[in-house]
Amino acid sequence: MRVLIAGCGYLGTALAERLAAAGSEVFGMRRAVGGLPAAIRPVAADLGDPATLRDLPGDLDLVFYTAGAERGDERAYRCAYVEGVRNLGDALAAAGARPRRVLFTSSTAVYAQSAGEWVDEGSETAPVGFRGRILLEGERLVLAGPFPATVLRLGGIYGPSRTRLLDDVRAGRARFVPGRFTNRIHRDDAAGALQHLADLDGALACYLGVDCDPAEERVVLDWLAERLGAPRPRAPEPGEGSRRVGSKRCRNARLLAAGYRFRHPSFREGYAALLPGGA
């Protein structure tokens, strides 16, 4: 099987290594390809520049779009999730490609619910911020394209080398918003879910990619502090700083019903594997 991973970064590289280990010929596309593992065939291209997409690998069976925004501003988001999607779709069509499925990584940011509501794939998507609006636009482009497509709306991705939260807890800097629910997924489960959906006959258009425990932020931070022997995190004092306070509980029942089984079903298993001594 020949696979293209467009935007082969943190998640895409983990996915590529899984697919290569399973016997696929995997092409990893990104601007700088020097750091790709040896098992991944490099494709140096910029999704924002159509001229660099003229020599795509042929006879592709699957395409994964796992690109991320280079920065957090609106222009970078539009480049990554709308212009890049359109450019790659045009390039695939021009090359006569006929992948059996395109899988696109979106985000739970498409939901505006903020009072701890449960949401699933059928819940209203009416984001108030540009990130969610642009991601929805990218989803619609992919799903309206010429190839069968599936969207995976991911929660916050954590895993090896992403230790900011652990570092903040260890240093006593971590703060929580009382009553705020958070949704996350370990990098290896995000890659595993993508691989599972790619192999799934009759995959649906959209799945939520979150673990089985949408937990209160305070619960997560207290658990980490106890295991790290760190000060117990606290809520910020008035005027200490503002932050986004969206709160929702994302339900992964559709992904479970599709047969995916989590290696890290909650933050406890996932973070335990990152703590000293592992798990």
C-alpha cells in the first residue's frame, strides 16, 4: 500500500512509522524533510505553495492530511487548513490520483459549547473563534472533494516530547479553571485511530478522536502533582492572567463502536507512560 502523509510532523511522523512497520510504502510531506525517520520516503513540499506540489507520488492508496498551523494567528490557520487542503486536492486531481480515502485531522475546537455539555459528532458546531471556523471550512472542503473522506476531530494531543504540562506542574506554575472539563488524546492513540479508520470498511464521515475520560482540569493537575511530588495546583487569583475557558465533554462512542481500542484510555495511563519510570 502506498500512503502519503501531508504535513508529516509530530502526529504524522508517528503515524508514518506505524504504517511503515505494517508494510506500507509511506511518503512524508513537509517543507524540511531532513529529520524524517529512515523508513519514511521524504517529499519536500509546501502545502501553501501549489508550485511545490506538482510531483506527487503516484498510485496512492491513502492520503492523510495531518498538517498543523505554523503559528496561532488566523492567517497561518487559513493557510494550513483551507488553502493547503485546496492546493493538495487540486494537485491530486491534476495527477490523476485515486486514493480510496483521504483522512483529515480536525479539532474539537469546532464546538462552541462551554458549560460542560456532552458533545458528539452530531452536536452543533458553531464556533465563535477563527480557529474553529477555519477548521470547519477545511472539513467541508475535504468532505466535498472528489475522494471518499473521513474527518477525525482530535482533542488536545500529548505524548513523548510534549511535556509542557508536566513541567508547569513540577515547577508549581500550573493553574486550573474551576469546573472546566478538558479533552485529550495521547499521540499514539491519535495515530492508532487514524490507522484504524483507514483500514475500516464503511468508515463514516466524522469521528471524535478523544480518550474515554473527559476530565476536569483540576482532577488532571492534582493527579499529576501527587505523582510528581509537586505543589498542588490552584485556581488563578483575580487579575493573575486571562485564558480561554471553554468547557465541554467529548464523547468517543462512535470511535469505540468502530472497533478502536485505546492504548491510553485516560490521562492516567497516558501521563504515567511519560513520568519517570514509565508505565
